[in-house]
Amino acid sequence: MEERYKLSYIICVVRNFADRVGLTIRQAFNYLYRYKGIAFLEECYPAEHTLSIENAVDDLLVICKRNGGGLS
């Protein structure tokens, strides 16, 4: 059951990330996957899902930038 919640959470965060940076959902997912944002959400789900979606998007921008991403 937790996997279902984790997947729903990741989808929600990806959509909000896409809106924030002006990408399509597909482009946002590809960017987050390439620059380790999806892996971060999976690994840190227990802590991240307790924060606001805006905080999660902020964290993704930092993580992806550290891994070579160019969005801010």
C-alpha cells in the first residue's frame, strides 16, 4: 500500500515541478530522472512527504543542480 502512496506523491511533485519551471510533465519527469530528482524522492519519501509540495520542489531544484541540472 505504501508504494501506491509513494507513486501518487511523486506524480504530484513532478506536476508541481513542471508548473514551477515551465515544462511539460514528461519533460519534467525526464529532467528529474536524469539529474537524480526521482531517485531522491524515492529514497527520501519518508521525510519529504511530510513537507509541503513547494518544499519538495525546492529540494528537487537543489538536488538536480548538484547533479548537473541547469534549471533554477
